Amino acid sequence: MGDAVILVAGFGGQGILFAGKFLVYAGMLQGKHVSWLPSYGPEMRGGTANCSVIISDRPIGSPIAETPNILVVMNTPSLDAFEKSCVSGGRIFVDSSLIERKIVRDDVTGFYIPATRLADEDKLKGLANMIMVGKIIRETGICDSDEMEAALNKIVPERKKNMLEANLRAINLGYISA
Amino acid sequence: MERVLMKGNEAIAEAAIMAGCRHFFGYPITPQTEVAAYMSKRLPKLGGVYLQAESEVASINMVLGASAAGVRAMTSSSSPGISLMSEGISYMAGCDLPAVIVNIQRGGPGLGGIQPSQADYFQATRSVGHGDFHVIALSPNCVQEMSDLTQSAFDLADIYRCPVMILGDGILGQMMEPVELRRIPERELPAKDWITSGTAGKRGHNIVNSLILKPEALEQSNFDRFDRYKLIEESEALCEEYMTDDADIVLAAYGAASRISKNAVLAARARGIKAGLLRPLTLWPFPKKNFAAAAAYAQAFISVEMSMGQMIEDVKLATECKKPVALCARTGGMVHSPDEILAKIISVNGGNYN
């Protein structure tokens, strides 16, 4: 695939930055040029959070995903704010358990994953972000299963290694979701 | 060597440790706090000193003291915090003390905001404080350079006995990129025979002081310092040339703005406009030679800055106003889009320099 220009957006606490970290590690482990830029500031505590991830074959200029070709939204304000910024032909991944409306645009492809509900049902509370990631992997082929595991190993801190299995389960759940 | 993903702020801190810095004094402020946080975790384990002072004023004076005692010392802050440090930085310049000072800029003036900015260019390149003096101002534009240039900063500080500033911005501080934590070979450093580390009864006292009441002597100390500045200007200026070989329109940008400018240069080239970019890695000394040479072939310059236009003055000075210099400015924490810069390139290419 060509450059992946990814914007992940939602509330603080949903693991938006963590999902971005996973994607950027997956890209780096493939030897690509990558960058990860969080929104930072007071709004991160319970307010909106988003992060830009760019994965490219060439050195990266701007690290800001101004016009993403992969948009991941985990709350309605984020879809409202960023739907129009997605490039034509881009893909929008929507957590449909938190966002009631559909995508308005007809020149992009929408994927609706009830990630938060799936996470609650499978005792994976707090891992809706990784369910979304699983769906992204399925639809974009952004990494293979070895790279996925390697990236997870990089971002799950040593003292939380018991979370590895839950993260893998979440990704798998997203991967197989319709 | 393995590359790891790190925030720019963390890379600065790790690089300082690699360069032998074991003394850090600071006060938290967004968007640079990760520098201090990283140091607070690492330095105590290395037998170093991490000290969160009661203010920026205290921090910079602790750096002054540590430097006078001969160790590699550092502080970091963001725009308003640097203003508070300005007196201490001037004292360090007057005492000819080396130190590394990091400014991860945010929007201003005043308390301003916390989003990225480049509005402290004048402060960094003209004079951070009162009196006739300069600091060397280095401008990284990626996490790798945050690591490499921080190490260079310690060498430059020791060689020229002056404070060196790393001038970053919120984007560079907060973004993660792969970085190779390589040790930059240390340059040949002069002996620190001036430090106040105790005489052991074997030599006279060294005195570190910036109070010189005799005007003749004070003038001479300034002359001596400016001899060193001349040497710095002659030998330490650094500039990246990006697609300038055949460029008609030459952009000038540093830090985060230079990254976005590269997107715009490529977009302009795709439309058949020969654009290029000059990116100073040293803001002081400004890479005058690169700009003077470009004035011979370029039709016009565009200074792309996250400020109301500060570096543009250096571009005009270095090119002796031989060609028009347009300004493409965002400020207050707002960042250019590549399209905005492209629109400016198209406009300037059409002969509109406003």
C-alpha cells in the first residue's frame, strides 16, 4: 500500500494514543518512515484526544494527518469534526456502539464496528481501541500477524505483560468482526 | 544500530545523558515537561542530580552554579519560562559559562497558549537577556536531530564557553519518530582550567563573575567575547539545502515549519514550479553564505514561520535584499497546512510578493 495517513480520534481515556502507538510501531518494524503526533494539552483529560500517525516509504514532511486516508473515530464529535477532512477514496472506521449516525459522504468507505459493546461483552473493558485496530488490520493489511505481535510486545510495558493476551484477543475480535 | 521510537523531548534528555550531562535543574511547563520527567527518572540512577527548583529563576541560577563548578549542566523550559530565565542566561554569558538551555516553544506573548510556535526566534537569536551577547541557537527538525544536536550543543558550549540553546517547538517535542541513539563523536574540547572546583592549595583562586565596574575592562571583555562570536559565525553555521540546485522560489524555514515546507516544495514541483528550501540548523549563527549564494539564482524567497515574521529579517540581511522576500506566517499555536504554503509559492511565482 502507499502512504498511510492515519488520524485516530475520540475521548481521552479510550486509548486513542495507545492505538496510534501500535500502528506506528507496526510501521517502524516494517522498516518504513513513521511519525506519531498526539494532540496534547488540557483537553486530554476526559476531553477530545487525537493522534496523527504517518507510515511512508519516503521521509515524512509534515507529521500532521491533515487529510487522512484512514480515519478512526470513537465518538460523535470526532466524526463530526474530521469526516470532511478524509481524502476521497479514504476509509473511515467508526465505533458504532458510541456513534449513532452514519457517514454522510459517499466518496469514502465506512466500516462500522460496535467496538465498545464488543469489548464490554468479552470482558475486554478499555480495549475497544484495539478491536478497532483489528478491523483496520483486516481492511488495510497494514501489518501481518507477526508484525502485529511484535508491535504489541513493544508497546505493552513490561509490568503489564499480562495485558498482552487481552490485547491480542481484542485485535482478533476486531479482525473477525463483520 | 537499533532505532527506537521516542518523543523529541525524551530524545533530548537521553542525548544529554549520553553527552555526560548529570546535572539538570528545571521547572515543569507544557510542552517540554517530558524532558524534565525523563531526567527525573534517569539521573538519580546515574549518580546525577535532578532538581525541580521552585521557579525558572532558581533553575537557571543552579545551572550557573553547576557550570561554574565545571560539570555539564542543563535546563529546559518553554517560552514564558525562558523569559524568566533571561537574567540568568545573561549572567552566564557575562561569566563565559557553558550550558545547554532547551526552549520547546509555545504560543505567545504572555502566558499565551500551549500549542506549537516559533515566536521566540528574536529572543533566541538577538539576545536572550540584557547586554551585548549571543547564545548559539540550534534548530532540530526531527527526533534524530533532537538527539544529535543536543550532543553537539554540549560540545559547542564547552568549546566557546557560552550558553547554547536548543530551539524546538511543541510539535517536535511531542512527536514520536524512530531515533538511533548514537553517540556523536565528541569534539576536541579545551581544558576547563577556569572552573571553581577547589584549589587544593595548589593554585590561586578562579573567579567566575560578570560584574566588571571599570568600563575599559568591561569593554575589553565584550571585545574578547565577540572575537569568539566571530569565530563561531565563520565556522559553526549549518544549513540543509533541499532541492535548491535549480530553484526559482526558495523557501526559508526551520523546525516544524521546515517539515511542512518540504511537503509544499514537492507539491510545487509536481505543478512545474521549481521550489526549494533552505533550512537553517543554526539560527545563530545564521547560515548567511547559503542565503547569499541563493540570492544569485533564486527569483524570490518565502520565509515560512510560525510567528508574525522574525527570521525573515535574517533572510533579508543575508541576501542583502537582492531579491524579494515574502512571508508565510501562522502564529499563536496555529500551524501551516502544506496547501497554504503551496498557495503562497504559486502567488510568489506569479510575481505577487505581498
